[in-house]
Amino acid sequence: MLLAALLLVMPVAAAPLAHSLSCTLAGLATGKNKLTFDARGNFKVVSFSDMHFGEGEEVDWGPQQDVNTSRVHSIVLDNEKPNYVVFNGDLITGENVFADNATKYLDQMYAPTVARNVPFSSTHGNHDNTLAINHQEEIDYEQAHYSALSHTRSDVGVKPWGSGNYWVPVYAKKTDVVPAVIMWFFDSRAFTMGKPSDGNGPIPDAANFYWVDENVVPQYIKQQSAVMELVWKKVPPALVFVHIPVQKADILAPLPSPGDHDDEPDPATQGFLNGTYTGLDVPFWNALVDLDGGHGTVLAVTSGHDHGESWCARAKASSGVPICFNGHSGYGGYVTPNSQVRNARVFELNLGDLRKKVPVVRTWNSYENSTITDEVVLGPEYMKEYN
Ligand SMILES: *[C@@H]1O[C@H](CO)[C@@H](O)[C@H](O)[C@H]1NC(C)=O
Ligand SMILES: *[C@@H]1O[C@H](CO)[C@@H](O)[C@H](O)[C@H]1NC(C)=O
Ligand SMILES: *[C@@H]1O[C@H](CO)[C@@H](O)[C@H](O)[C@H]1NC(C)=O
Ligand SMILES: *[C@@H]1O[C@H](CO)[C@@H](O)[C@H](O)[C@H]1NC(C)=O
């Protein structure tokens, strides 16, 4: 504890961020209330993705679509009663909204979670980077208006298009110093242009990357996990959220895993620039594999973006790291034949499960029709035959 305290006071206010991060645990220096497991040792996370608010603001079905999305959001919250909510990107259909009231749609997007007083945070998607609004503006707005509940931050990453990279600790109990689990959030950037008839110009070059930044983010993961190891003598189990899926998802997609498989053969994945695969998504993926360390530290890497995918899989090709899809929580955005009933993905973290030699986590899809499906336990036994 003494060491932790020392490390926290080391950075000077004026020190550049990169320097202060090299010796600070960024997820502790936030002044936020500590998140803790409940009395039964559980912490339930509900992840909504691709809510796509504001898609049709000038047509009569637009507002009704958003009402529908809020209904999905409320039903799932009332059925699941989570301890934490993640909005996993594409919070709004940003290319269709007006810059001067874009954030009004964010208010609608957060509302059911805020009304139930559930802490939350967000990742940001390709539809959250547009000419009307961008990731940093969404982060600033969330921090300014929802600071009592929101844990969203920007630790590193290029502003304003790729700055939503941060982590949030969850403790077994309030007095603990070492978290039981860390939720990591990453910014997969990309940009969505409105209609050419709106007079839009080319995509800003600095926004046109379809993957998590390959320079600062892997370095951030390495630094932060090294400090965790130093201070806590361990790197806690990790639940990872990023809007656009990692490229290994393409390789895992054909495997027989429970959940929708509607965007195949090729769920759109990270690594593309102007439609050409660059390989520049690999440094981020490698940093996640290092974080996992072959010990099962990474419980799951969960993405949205491909509305018709809602499975979890792991295989040798993903170095045993489970990759999950969120499904589709919004009435906005495209719909595939088997994913018409909207859903969220739920993770039930349990202290006993996390303290196993190789930690495990239970996950399922929770639907607006109040059905739960595709329940699996991610860990060494899951899809063992492919690992
Ligand atoms: C809203 O939801 C209802 C019930 O699912 C559906 O019939 C209707 O088509 C939806 N409307 C829009 C605009 O999404
Ligand atoms: C935003 O402004 C547009 C244009 O005035 C309007 O049609 C729309 O309803 C507004 N949206 C919200 C959420 O206030
Ligand atoms: C990507 O395409 C856009 C528009 O077609 C162009 O302006 C830009 O230079 C391209 N970027 C790269 C790195 O090729
Ligand atoms: C609810 O929707 C899910 C997903 O489409 C489906 O599997 C399930 O059968 C539905 N449940 C009911 C009661 O209609």
C-alpha cells in the first residue's frame, strides 16, 4: 500500500502525460467511487452495443426507433439488474445528426441506466466519429454531465478521433487495495462520412484508421500492466471492450459457437485503411496476448460493430483468448435476419470464479423479449477441442 501511495504522488502536475503514466496506475487516480462486488461475491456487467441513436431525426420513424431502443435498454436492465453498464460503441448514428444538438441523443442513450443509478462507461465506434461529433466530444460530454456515474476517460490516444483508452478497477470489497478484476476499454477509431449530397469533404486523414492505435496504446497496456505487477504483485483478470472486433474474430467466426453468425463469412474487423488490410492492428492484439500471458488473464475481448454476430469463441488462432460479440442493442443500424430481436451481452463475474487457477466468467445474451440464450462459461474448458 505504501508503494502504491508513493507511485501515486510521483507524477508532478506539469509532467507530460506519457511520463506520468509510466509510474501511475491511471485507473486509480480518478477520484471515482470504488466499484465493488456484491455481498454474494458477484459483479454483473451488461454491455449494450450499436444503440445508433439519432439515425432518422428528420423522418417520422426516427424518434420511434429511438423510443424502441430505450425500451430494449430498460427491459434488459430490469431483467438483469447489473452492477455496471458498458456502452460498446456506435452510441449514435453521428453522420445523421446535427452538430448543434448531437449530444441530446447521448442524453437519450444514457437515460435508462442513469435513471436506475447504475455506474457505466463507454467505448466509441465508427459512427461516433463524424463531421458532427467525435469521440473526444462524446467523452467530454459524458464526463461533464454524468460524472457521478460515468467512469469513461481518455488516458492515451490521439484526440479527437481515437482517445477513449482507459481502464476501471473493481474490488472484492471497499477496503481492498488490489482489484479483483480490471475492465479495459479501447478506441478502435474509424470515421463515418455523411451523404456526399450534404457537401461533405474527404475523411480527415487522422481519422481514417480502422484499428486501435498501434503506437501509444500497446505501450500503455504494457506500462500499466507492468506497474500493476510491481505494485499489486499481479495483473488482475481483464474484461476487454473495444467497438470494432480484432482481426482474429474472422478466423474464429466459422467455428460452431452459440449465438448469431449473420455477418459471415467476414465480420468487418480492425486493420483496414481505405479498404485495404494493413496489419497495423497486430500490435494492439499482441499487447492483449501479452496481457493474457497464457494464464487466462484476459477473460474476454468483446466487440460490437457487426450487428449480426453475437457469439463467443476461443481457439489456438486467438492464443486461447476468448473473443465475444455483443449482438445489436439498437433499433438503428442495419438488421440481419437472425438478429431482429435486440439484445445485450451479460457477464457475470464471481469472486470464486476469478480466484481459480485459470479464471472463468459466465456470459449470455439477454433479449428484449426477456429470453436469455447462448450461456457459456469462458475459460480453459470452453471450446477446449480448438485450443
Ligand atoms: C418499434 O418497435 C415495434 C415493436 O417491436 C415495431 O413493431 C416497430 O416497427 C418499431 N418501430 C421502429 C421505427 O423501429
Ligand atoms: C435536433 O435538431 C433537429 C433540427 O432542428 C430536430 O429535428 C431534432 O428533433 C433535434 N433533436 C433533438 C434530440 O433534440
Ligand atoms: C484514403 O483515401 C482518401 C480518399 O479516397 C485519400 O484522401 C487518402 O489519402 C487515402 N489515404 C491513404 C493513406 O491512402
Ligand atoms: C426471443 O428472441 C430470441 C432471439 O431471437 C429467441 O431465441 C427466443 O426464442 C425468443 N423468445 C421468445 C419467448 O419468443
